[in-house]
Amino acid sequence: MTQIANLARHAWQLIKGDTQISITKAEKPEYLAIEGNDVPYKALADGKGWIKVIAGAFEDLTSLIPNYSEQFLYHIHLEPGMVFSIDPADKLEVAIYLPEQPAIINDEKFNAGDFIEYDRNAGTIELNNENQEACDFILFGG
């Protein structure tokens, strides 16, 4: 398992429970206790689901975690039968982790537990939930 895959699993653990986040710096770490209701949240258009911005920014949402680069970490929740597209900034590597349900990403089927990596030229990423229940996507990169 790659180091990035481990980070994705830890991110999912963070999303599912209360924990503290340490901001890595040269000096003593700064700890932030971030509860679930403190994470910026936005309903997606047309009842598609919602997005939480754990780190970084998305449209008008900005995480409480200080960001010193273009890194981001999103929890995207899609309702059954819904599709959501996101266009990461150029020159950003992107990875997606599917914690609990299979999904189709850019017309390719992936299983629960899969970790998918895209290079800096990925372009638009289309998330498609063809399941009978909601599907969570952990999308991150930088």
C-alpha cells in the first residue's frame, strides 16, 4: 500500500470521528480541534449530495485549517444515481479514495477501498454514483 493510500485511509478516519489535526511546521505544532460541524459544508446543486472542505478551498468554502499551498482534501457525498464533475487546477495531482461503496470515475468502474491517482494533466474528474445508496468520495491533492 502506498503512503498516499495510507493518508487517504487516515483522512477517512478523521471524517468519521472526532480527532485533532496537527499542522506540520518547523516550530512546535499547532493543534486544532475541529468538530464535524466546524467543517465547511455545501449542498450540491439539484440535490446531488454535498461537499465538505476539510483542507484547502472549493468555490466559496475555505477550510479552518491554515493552508500554505494549493493542497486540498474534500469529502464528497453523492446521492444514488447522481453525477458530479470537478475541475482541479492545472498542475495539481489528484487522488480519490472510495471508503465504502464502488463508483464510476471518468467512465471507469472502481471498487470500495480503491485508491485512484491522477496526474497533473487529468482535467475534469467526473464522479458517478450508480449505487442504490449514497456514495462517499475522498478527493485530495496538491
